[in-house]
Amino acid sequence: AEAVVTEDWNGTGATSDGLRVKVLANVGSAKDARAAVEAGAEGVGLFRTEFSYLDATDEPSVADQQAAYAAVLAPFHGKPIIVRTLDAGADKPLAFLAPDPEPNPALGVRGIRVSRERVDVLDRQLAAIVGAAAETGAEVSVMAPMVATVEEATWFADRAHAAGVERAGVMIEVPAAALVADEIFGAVEFVSIGTNDLAQYTLAADRQLGAVAALNDPWQPALLRLIGMIGKAGLAAGKPVGVCGEAAADPNLAGVLVGLGITSLSMNAGAIRKVGAALAKHTEDTYRQVARAALVSHKASDARATVHAMLS
Ligand code: PEP
Ligand code: MG
């Protein structure tokens, strides 16, 4: 039998000199939530609610939604969990929120754009989330996907607060939102960067198309520069900036993200221990240095190789 490799991590995300960086999980189901707790997640940085309804033909009732969300929240009693409102459309179509046929669904009516058209569906979901939070005692925040403008962020935060949500945030996964991040922080309590979509839209490279996978690389210096802008804006505003895209699951890239000012990292449960252990190996200053090196690289592969050499 193969030897079991156990990563050495104490369960509290931090650099070797004590800068706290929460190590959180991405989940889509109660099963994922239990696996995340088992893996040592400090909470949930992204609960993809649409995953529960990919096969649903009709909108689930508020009671059914509340039960489904409570099952995911329950293992995180007393811990932070960020629930994302339905990210319908493009790679995650929902039958009950299907748009008219679109030539380019990734650029179409998806995420918060659907919520703007179907405010009734959003309000019912917010009611179910608030109910599930009260039921389980999880420390719930709510965020919207695919936000492009400050006006959308303000609209969502107002709607969420009116529904009884204490902490409202938005995902930054559209370059336009990254460019006005400083203004977005005026409207919300936190942001979370979705590097999967932010890479897709920054490099104009479809995340589902293998032929452009080399462009759609989270080590692309252009993407890292945008993330750095958001990190600076978060620091200036004194508000949390998470990353919940796949980038956070790469231990060396996680170090770069910390160096760019990211305050929490959210990933699949399988990566938690590895990333937690890697973060604890170096100081904040070292992560700032690797971030600077990555930002001035001319290719994603150079950034990856340079940082790998600096951290090994
Ligand atoms: C992202 O875009 O990086 C993200 C976390 O959201 P999703 O992968 O669900 O689009
Ligand atoms: Mg996304």
C-alpha cells in the first residue's frame, strides 16, 4: 500500500510570522460540507447554491430551499460561511431561470443579471438563506455572482440587508468590477474574487475550451495585477478580500495571493491541508516578494516557475 502523506498543519491559516489568512472550503452540497469540516476547513468561502438545482424544472419553494441550505450550514455552527445567490446561466444553466436563446451565454444574462430580472426569485432565496442561518447558528454572509458595476453591488447589498442579511458582499469575477473595486468596497462588507471567471473574462478565453487553456491560466500576470488592485482597495477600505476560484488551491499561487493582500482563501476540501501547511512555511514579506516577481513575469509559465523556485 502507498504511504499516507499527512500535511503538517495546525488548522489555523497563517503565515509563519502570524498573518492570519483563513483557509476555507468551496461547497455545493451537505456531503461537501461534511467533507470540508473533516478536512479542517475554518469555514466556507463559497457555497454554490445553484448546484442543488441543476436538475430542477421548477423553482424550489422557500421551505425546500431553507431545508437544503440548513443541511449545508449545520456542520459549520459558529463558523463563517458565505452563501452565494444563484449563479444561473452560461456553464450553470437552471431550467427555471433559462434566458431567451443567447449567442454568447458567458456574456449574457447570468448571475446577478438574472436576479435583476427576477427579483422575486432573489427575494425568496434570501428569505430561505436568512431562515437557514437562524436555524443553524452558522455565521452567514451572502454574496452575488457576476457583478460588473458599483450600481449592481449597491443594489444587491440593499436588497440583502433589507432581507435581514448582516454581511453582504459581491464576487469580483468581471474585470470591470476589479477596475472599480475601491468604489465597490463603499457598497459592501466584503468581496470574494472568482478567479475562474476573472481569468476567462480578462484573457477573453472560454473556461470550458481546451484550445485556450494556456491563456486561461491563473498565473497570468495580467490576472495577478487585477487581483493586486483589488487587494490594495480592500486594504485601504479595511475590508476582507477572499479568493474562491481554483487559484486558491495551488499552494504556491496561494502565497502570491497573500502577497497581493488577499485575506482568505477558499478551495475544494482536498486542497485545504496542503494549502494550510504551505502558507505556514514562509513570512508575509516573502509572499510579498514572490507576488512582485509574479507581477513582472512575461508569461504565466515564467511566473509559476519563478515563484516555485523562490518558495522551495
Ligand atoms: C469563479 O468564477 O472563480 C467562481 C468561484 O465561481 P464559479 O466557478 O462557480 O463560476
Ligand atoms: Mg464564477
